[in-house]
Amino acid sequence: MLWSQTFIPTLKETPSDAEIVSHQLLLRAGLIRKLTGGLYTFLPMGLRTLRKIEQIIREEMNRAGGIEVLMPALQPPEIWQQSGRYETASGVLFKVRDSAKKEWVLGPTHEEVITTLAASEINSYRQLPKNFYQIQTKFRDEIRPRFGLMRAKEFLMKDAYSFDTSDEGAMASYKRMYDAYTRIFTRCGLQAFPVEADTGVIGGNYSHEFMVPAETGENDVAYCEACHYAANIEKAISGLPKTAARDLGPEPEQFPTPGAITIESLAKAPFGIPANRQIKTLVYIADGQPVLILIRGYDQLNESKFMARTGAIEARPADVKNPTDLVHFTTLGALPGSLGAVRSVPLTWKVFADERLRGANEMTTGANSDGFHLRNVSIERDIRVSDWFDLRTVRAGEPCAKCAKPLKIRRAIEVGHVFKLGTKYSEKLNATFVAEDGSPHPAVMGCYGIGVSRTLQAIIEQSNDKDGIIWPLSVAPYHVCITPLNYSPEGQPMTLGLQLLAELTAAGIEVILDDRDERPGVKFKDSELVGFPLRVNLGEKSLAKGEVELKPRTGPVKCVPIAEAAAEVIAWFHTEKAHYV
RNA sequence: CGGGACGUAGCUCAGCCCGGUAGAGCACUUGGUUUGGGACCAAGACGUCGCAGGUUCAAAUCCUGUCGUCCCGACCA
């Protein structure tokens, strides 16, 4: 390919609407252009890399027994109503109307479609197991698209759905996908690691996310370097001990705490009550109902855990500025800062407490009277707790639940997610098969996603320097950029360049030749910005010495005799390629 | 949806506070000189100052509304 014959609109300056480095480089290197917020056009260099990532995914999915299909992006809302997700996923569902005013949805995912297919086509255990996948555009009505391709309204995703006859079979399918994902990301030159994950709206009971460590990621991951425990913060646990039980003391006693409305202020003089001897009382609105959540003063509530354990679809803190919420505080008798669960809690309210409070006594908590707290509170004696859950968010430095070594926390980008779904969808959408004994059973499902366009950006986020992108060979838009320095169609740099282009292309290497009439500095900067793994410099100075220069994107220049240039590049290519397969 | 910032040339931005003929750098066009790390000289083209109202003799500038973008939060298979 000749540079002048394709389209690589590089930018010298950083576009002002790009915040993170990968987004800036996507734009500066001419890989994408924004149509509007959350919607992007892939330009030739971006598209080539996207297709390479797709191809790696296809090869590994096929190797793992996947069957490629292509499902409609436009879907009838009825199947979403049938699965129950028309409500639960309404936050991300794009809805459109046709000319007859009938409503349709643009698929954010395809469990409903594939399960509908399975319901009609899979009838016998003899047809199972099956694993269908597709690579397709998804639509999500993101509240806030951001960071370029990271969180877009429309994006490319690989999604796969497995159907098995048994839980064991589903587990084996899950494991195959888990292993395939590990290979896929490795082949993409991406350091991604699996972490235990919350299942969110998708549902199911077992799940891992594949995470790329990056400060700009939108997820926090807790991990242990000693035993390799790793989990999304939404799910992570630690071995932090419970609050120590003391001798059961006297009845709760009210005492004045004027102006002390934070855990910290009660921890200080004159009160001196350690944060972990305080009970923090939160009022939440869970699916419209007020509930109380009790955690230790030291702890932060983990809303994901709360929602996962209670099954709530929507939960938010009650807000004193919201008139309908304010009623709940009035019912309790106090505003945040003096809330507690000992008195005035209506019997209709559920009270959820963190597991680590179980058995705690001699605790201090709000008296439900502004400016007063209660001491000597025994949570089990004095508070009507409806249910005990692990509800707190793990912090860095807490002991690992498995090996007691300190946990670390880091930011990460989610590029893949595997779920064991069970029979949630197959039951609702009637995807049943007849077993050997003639009895009907719902298929046991799993689903497995990879954000293809997000993976592309994650690779850039992880692999760049001050000069631009550093593409892993496996996904680079071109492997080699030939750069004739002194431009002249008849000069030796160009004629030798064209000759090398033909030779290397014939050897299966993807080569672009920068035939632009530009100064060397411009060509150097552009080739480094776009990030080709190897540049071949053809300059009159070195050619006069009978040499060409091979410049790996991240390594030193190597001068080789003209006659050996092609062979050297081919050798380099095969050495590099071996790292990615 | 809450908080904040910003919309001026293709890009990065100045001008706005304090109203008075729309600017710079880069990019682009033409000519010339250059040619191993984003060249130089000369000439040129490029704008409904996001949009709509309002105030005013006069609005990029002040006011109101609206649309859009970005950031933080909420949200997020």
C-alpha cells in the first residue's frame, strides 16, 4: 500500500475533546473520527486493526467450538418483556418507532434473540451442547458516553452464548470460553487478567471480567499478589475481622452530641468513639421502598453487593432535598448524622446489616433525635435486623480472605466478561430440550462478551509512548512502514522502496510505503504516531554506504546491506510474530 | 438527571471582565528556496463568533432561552 493511496489524517495537535491518551492517539493517528458524542467512524488504519482483533477472536472462538452467526441489531420489544429485561435494562435500551408507530429496540446484547432461536430450533439433548457467537454492532443508550470508543452509544462486540444440558456441561463451556479469552487477549498483545465479577443486570451466578490495568479504567479491582485472588471491587471480599463482641452491657443510653453529625466528629474528643465501634445508618430507597442499611462507621457501603443480595433493580440513597424522601427522615425523627435503627423504625421497613456487625455490642449509633446518639447498643438485642449480608467495600491493605496477605486495589478497563447464566433466560423464553429420559429441561446457558472496539482502545491505552502508538505486531494496521527519505519518483530511495514493498508483500508481510513528498521529519513523526512496528529508512546517506536502516518502533536502528534488507525484515517479522501465537 | 467548564477559521486557541470594522499559530492554495526528526520566504483563500430571542445607536462581548461538547458524580450486560 502506498501512503498517498490510503487515508491517514494525522493531527499534530491534540484535539480538545479527548481527555485520555488512547482517545487522543486514536484521533491524532487518524484511526477514527467522531461523528457526534459516542459515535465514531473508523478510518482505514483503525479499521484494519479492528478487523485484526476480530480475526483473532474468530480464530479462537472457532478453536473453542464456537459457531458464528449474525443476529439482528433491531429487535422486537416483546422478547425483552418476556425475559423481564424490558424493565431492568431500560436504562440502556435504545427504543425506536417505525412508521406505524410500533416500538422496536436496538440490541444492547442478544440473550433474548439467541434464546428465542434456541427455543425454536433446539429440541433434543442430541443437539447440545452448542455455543453460538457473533461479532456485531451493539447499541446502548449510555447516560454519558466518554473516552472515545471506551464507552460509546454504538460499539462493536463479540458475544457468545452457550447451551448445555447440565450444570457440569455449562461449567465446561464456561471454562472453554475463559481459556479462549485468555488466549485472545494474549494474542492481541494485551495484558488482561480475569477477576471475579458481579453479574449485574445480566443475571446469573458466576462471572469473571477480563481487566486491563489502566489508571483511566472505570473499574476498581482488588487483588492479592500472593495468592492471585482478584475481584471487581463490586464483589471483592477481604478477611477483615468482625467487630469484637464485648460483655453484654446495660440498656442503650442517650447522650447529647450537638453538632456531631459525622463518624469522624464522634471519633474525636470529647467523644472518642472509634469508627469501628459506631454503627453508620443509611436510608436507601430500594425499588421505591425505604430501607435501612447498617455498616460500621469505618466502612463504605458497596451498592453492588446490596443490589446483588437483595435483588433490588434500583437503589439510591434517600435525599433530604427530595420532598418525598424527606418524609422518611421525618418518620425516623432525625436527619442524616443522627440516624439509628434502635428506635422509631417502622415495622414495614427492612433493616439490612453488614455481616461484620453481627454480635457487636457496646456500639454507638444515632438516636433518631437530632443532636443525640445512643451508647451501649447491642445490635442483636436492640435492633431488628431483617438480614445480614456482606455489604462493605474492601479497602487497600486489608488482609486477603484467602491468604491474609494485604490486598491491593487498582483501576482497570473491562474488555471481556464471561457469565454462567443458568436457566434464567431459557426458562423465560422456553428454550427447553428433551432429555434422554424424555423429560423436558431448560437449557443451561452461559454468555460471553468481548468489547472489540474497546479492546482496540485498551491496547493503545496500554501500549504507547510520547511519540504515539506502539502496536503489537498481531494487530498493527501494517507491519512495516517503508520510508524513502529524499523523495523523487526516479531516485534510488523510491525505486528501492517499491522493490522492497513488492518483495515483502510477496512474503506475506503487510507493508505501507510513505511515498508522500514530505520532509523526513514529518514522515518519521507520522510513522511513530501511527505506531508501525518496524520502519525501513531509505536515505541517500546510508544508501551511499550500501545500507538501509531498520528501525523497530521501540528499539535502536540497525543498518543492513541493501541486498540483505528484504531477508532481514522477513527474519525480523517471523521472530516477532512468534511472540504472539 | 445533579455539579462544573466550554462552543470564535479545518485544528489548537486569544479577544469577552470594560460593547465600537473578527485575530494568532498550525493546516490549506500558488510561486520560490529547502530536504536525516513535525522547514523558510512571499502572496492568497478560509468565519452567519453554536442557534434563537432580548437590551443597545451599536453585541463575539451584556441578558434569557436553547442545542452541542468535555469533565466530576449518579448510572453503566
